[in-house]
Amino acid sequence: MDKHPIITDLETRKTSKHYDPTRRVSSEDMEVLYESLRLTASSINSQPWKFIVIESEEAKGRLEKTFARKNFHNKKHITDGSHVILLAHNPRYAIEDFAKVVDTDIANGRGDNSSESRNRALSKFSFAESKMDATRNNAEWTKAQVYIALGNALHVLARLDVDGTPMEGIDPELISEEFEQELDGYVCEVALVVGYHHPEGGNAKLPKSRLPRKDVLKIL
Amino acid sequence: MDKHPIITDLETRKTSKHYDPTRRVSSEDMEVLYESLRLTASSINSQPWKFIVIESEEAKGRLEKTFARKNFHNKKHITDGSHVILLAHNPRYAIEDFAKVVDTDIANGRGDNSSESRNRALSKFSFAESKMDATRNNAEWTKAQVYIALGNALHVLARLDVDGTPMEGIDPELISEEFEQELDGYVCEVALVVGYHHPEGGNAKLPKSRLPRKDVLKIL
């Protein structure tokens, strides 16, 4: 029996260890990726994220500087990869942030703009509040939402036949300093390198390896 | 210009608020979902997850009991949805867990089984160690990986034309008690309801709504 195309896509995708510096991802493909990130689902539709795309040589130079203290081995991805996306979360997702979502919903025709209806929609914010610590920090919750976007993006790249490498080995503090203006208080703890693997490189020819089904999935 | 099929898939998917209790997802589609979850990418290929599928009436009855204290409104999804998947993470991902990954890799033909090569592979565990707190808990890191699987799963469901509802409104403590044996110390803080939306129900006919591009994405 032929494999389902979804499985073929996921089995074919690889986390590249070595990118081809001569190849760039087309703007058409990047456009699909950007829109896919924006369309990602999140808890209470909170969308507590910012995606900063590092495309220009100038921006790459700025990102390279953030590898001054650690994870030097990942620096080559910045130059060799086509694009790098910084996935950042809002560590203090507040009612004002959720109000933007609610007002966008109303503008898009979801619910009317009576104050009763708007207040009912806003009341869902109690869930974000329940995720706050004593300092009103709900970063663990918002960070998790960003990883939904990452999982979505990796699937999108597999469909586009573009390689992607999630990169947690970065320096959130130096990134916060260097991209202070763009991040505007959001925190970046994971990035996604996008490009094409080097024809000679790394693990491109190795078989995909995952734990056996019985170790990770049980049907009750 | 026609929309890219990836965008059409993502725009069409909806987080259902009301499932059709008469419809069940085919075992073929569920099989694709299970394999997709297993194939999900994770940091250092750690795969720090367990997916517990609630399919039988008996298992649904057990899951219903965990809504005894809170989130009563989500209980209906358990009975009306076709399947519920508990996505659980390992709060104390240890070297023994990573050794299973390394040995599976070797068995699958990635690297040889010399002790030098195995030790080199095992040394990547230092990254998991860097994510531990003073009690050797690295749950924030492993939980994030589970959300990559969730993002992947939502994209898979969109392609299969199956509805899915991520559900953080659950009771991790009661789930740990009820499914103690199956979870084996793993923690479930998010579940995924899978099924078909009710023809009369909820938000199926409302337009999709997301923040505008300028609020969430910036190209540098």
C-alpha cells in the first residue's frame, strides 16, 4: 500500500545540520510560511507572539553578534541558512493584549460590537490570568503557544520541500538586547533556520529515527 | 491568483466548540495522526512525550471523571468528540531516557555502535541538563516539545479535513491520578479533541480571525 502523502512529507523532512549558502528560499514560499505562522491556533486565540524574520545581511550581522557568549556552533546557520525566524512570546500577556484580539474578531465579523458581547468575549481572559504567577508573569503559557506555531511551521516547510532547523541553542538575553526595539518586551527562546541543506552535508542521507510506537503511544 | 493549498487548509480548519456525537473518525485517518505525532521533531530528538488516546467508552468514562473539580464546560467534548488524545511530557527527562533515543538511532542505522560513537551521541544530553532546575526538573523544556507535536497534529488534521480542539482547560492532577499507570510519571497539561463539528454548532460558520500581519510579523 502506498504511504499517505502526509507521512511521506514528515518522513522526508530533516533537521539540517549544514545549510547551502548559495541557495535562498523564494519569496513565494516565505510568504506561505509567514501567513501560516499568522494563522496558527493558540489558547483562547491569544496569539501572544511576534515573529521577527532575519533576512537582510544587516539583520544577519546583528543576529551573529548574539552568539558572542555561547552556542558558537550554531552561528554558521545564520550565514548559511536563507532566513532565520525569531519566535518570541509575550511574558506578560495582559488584558490589553487580549482586547486587541477581541476587537480584531469584532472587526472581522465574529460577534457584534455591543459592550455586552465585547465584555463576554473579554471574560475569556480569566484563563490567561489563571496562568500568571505572583508577578503576573504568564510566560510558560505564552511560550507553549509559540511552540504550536513552530510545529505548524515545520509541517509547512515539509510540504514546501524547504529545510528547517529549530534552534533552542541561542542566547535570549543577548537577543533581547540586540533586538530590543523590535521585540518590544517579548522574549525569544527559540529560532527557526530556513533554507536548503548542503548537498554534501551532515545528516541529509541518514535514515529518520524515532522511538517505536509502543514507547510513545497507547490507545485506551 | 489562487490561494496556496497550505493556506486554504489552515484557513479552513476551525477549533470546534461543539462536536457531532454521531460521527467517528476513521481508523485510517487516526493512523495517519498517530504516525505524524510519532514523527514530530523535538529538541536533540529527545521525544520526551507520551500520547494516550482515549477511544473506548471505558476510557472516556475515566477521562470524564477528571472534570469533577473544574472546566465542566469541556466535559461534553469527551462524549461528543470521536477521540481525545492526552499529550503528556516527562517532567524529569534523564540520561536514561535519552539513551533510549541514542540506542534507537544506532539500531536504525544512524551512527555505529562503538562506545566512542555512542558516547559522543550521549553527550548531547548536556543540553537537556542545562534546562534543569535545582531539583533536576526540566518540565518547561519537555512541555514545549509536546506543543511542537500539537502544532504538527493540528496541521495534519487540517489536511485530513478532521476537526480538532486543543484543550488546556483540563485538570492535570486528577488526570495524573486516574491515568497514573498509563502516564507513568509523565504530566498531561494539554489534550486534543478530535472529531467532526456539529452541523448546527458553534463557530463553524464564523470567519476565521487573526491579528493583522503588521502586529505579529516583521521582516528585517
